[in-house]
Amino acid sequence: MAELLERNGNKVKFKVVVPASEVSNAYTGVFNALSHQVKIPGFRPGKAPKGVIEKRVGEDFVKNEVGQELVKRTYGNAVTELKLAPVSANVTMGEIAENTEFEFTVDAENYPDVTLPNWEGFTLEAAAPTIGDEDVTNAIEEVRQSRADYENVDRAIEASDLANVEILEGEDAGKTYPVYLERAEEGVRTALIGKVAGDEADVQLGGAESEDEDSTLKVRVTEVKAKNVPALDEEFIKGLNIEGVENHEQLLARVKIDLEAQAVQKGVTDRKDEFIKKLGEGAILEIPEVMIGNRREALEVDLGRDLENQGVTLDAYKKYLEVEGKLEEFEKDITTNATTRVRNDLALEKLTEILEVSLAEDEWKAALAGYAQANRVSVPRLLEALGKDGLENYRTVVTRDKALETAIARLSK
């Protein structure tokens, strides 16, 4: 028998009373299991009396095993009876004795109820950006710049050059590194522009405002290389190997088509983001702390993985923030981010439920095929990598995205 004792928002407390007969059955089951698991001199497995077993393992151990078994047997039925969906639970067991009722209480955080705003009245401002001639020109220029090469020159360093420099001090002394002046920090650019091969320079790292002596690096310029950007001629255009593009006019047309396709996709993405933001902000719900904590942990795991790719651990990064006096701000930001993501997920989940959206088999197969292609693996390899939980999570993501598209389509009518 289950009884709800308290409800305060998502927090609930309930009691479960287990009849004496079930308690006796649990005792019998525990002793039977222990009689086969615990070796007792003088007795064959399964033949030792209960009293001997209890002395061997201890009365408290037996009671704990019985209590755990009874909670396991009755907890699920209790939350179903009370129409609860706990996302976390703390069980407090009462006294346990054979042939006596057993009682335990549960303090839990329940899955939140969500009330959505009037999303059908949303007005979305996001739209596909307009592609003009300047956008096309800039895109082609980026391609030209990306295909530039560098050649040695006997002159002072200029703003677009590549300079090879040798470290003169510290543990990296003797090592040579390339410095692309166009992408270098201000302190590096200031120190190197105007220098010629053979000159030495004190490079200020971390920006010109840094006063830390450790941020100054003594280097010697070993080479100066000028940037050569290829001319936008027929040879360059043909070298791009774009099917159907052999001259400047055709290149302009193709780039504009591609940019317009990207703009359309950006418009779709921006409208989705705007809708989700409004949906989440307008939803009425109380988020369980455990859900925020779990999402926060997941965000930190992702951040830690990114930092490790850069050779930095999350702990080291946090220590740096602490020294800089920015750790508290970091902790606040990551909690805010986690809260927003959970809120948006819960709102989308409710939207999916309201719209009764599900995936047809062909839609699911198409989604898997697209995901596999994006990751350059076969579908079977993808399924193996995702595993059961990962597959379920991805299906949830795809289903919610379909619900999102369905809702936005209604706004357009």
C-alpha cells in the first residue's frame, strides 16, 4: 500500500507499507540465497540453518538485504499507484523484522508538469539572409586567400607576410615556429612588423596590456615570406574543379546558388532556434535540481573533452579561472546554460506529446542514413557506436525536430 505524504512542487514524499506475509517471503528468499553463497564449515551449500547463517553474516546485513529486496519489489508499483514519475529518490527504510509489516518512505523529485505558452500565436522574425553581389565576391575572395602560397623575400616584414621565428630563451629555445601576421595577436604583430631576417624582437604575448614578464618572448626572425594570392583568372577557376564552371561568369552564378542554399538553411535553423527560445522562456514548469545537475555534469564532460584536445585538463582550466577571479562567473554561466537546455528540452518534449508526433519507419531509416553519412561511417557501424541508449537518444532528437518543424509550419499558414 502506498500513501502520498507531502507534495511541494516537484518534491514529493510518500510511504509504502509492505504486508507481513511479503516480508516473510523476502526473508525466506534472502536466507535461501545466502545459504548457497556463504561457505559455512560443516554444512553443504543450501543446508545451513537460518540461525547459523545470520550469525555468520550478521543480523544487520540480513535486514539490509531483506529491506533492499522489498524496496525493489514494491517501489515500481507504488509510484504507478500514486501516478508519480520520480527523477530522483532517497529511500529511508523503517524497522525490519520477520512476520511484521515493513514500512519505508521515499523523498523524491518528480518529473515536472509542463504548461506551454500559446505557441501558435508566435511571430518569428528570423529569415534567410539576402545574398548580394558583395557576398558572392567575398566568398570567392576567401577561396583565393585560402589557396595563397608564400615565397621568401629579402625585405622587412609586412602585415600580410609569414615570418618564421626562432625562440631564443626558455625550454623551447632553438625551436622555430611560423607566424602568420594577418592572424597574429596585436603584441606579436607590433613586435615583428618592420623587422628583417636576422633581427631579434621581444614579443609581448597575451595582448599589449599584459605586464607579466613571463609573457615576453625573445625571438629571432629567420625568414620572411610574402603572401601570393592567385589571380582570379581562367586557370584558377578551372583549378577549382567545379563541374560546369569554367569561367568567371559561371563561377559567380554557382557561388550565388550555393550561398543562397546556405542562406535558406540558416533561415530554417534560426527560425527553429527562435521558436525554441520563445517556447522555453514561455513554458511554465519547475525543473528538478537533479536534472539541472545531470545536464551540468554533461556540459562539463563535453568541455573537458574539448580542453583535452588542446592539451589542457578541466581541473587545470578551473584553477586558472580561480586565479583570475573568474571561477564563480564560470560556474554561474554553466549552471544557467544547463538550466536553459533542460527547460528547452522539457518544452520540446511537451510539444511533441501535444502534437502526437512520431517517426515513420522510412523517416527513421533516412535519419540514420543521413547521420551515418555525416560521420562518414556505415549505418551498421553507426548503430554499433551509438548502442541502445545512444540510439534511443538520437531517435528522441529526431522526433522532437519533426515536432518543431510541424509547429513552425503551422505558424506559416
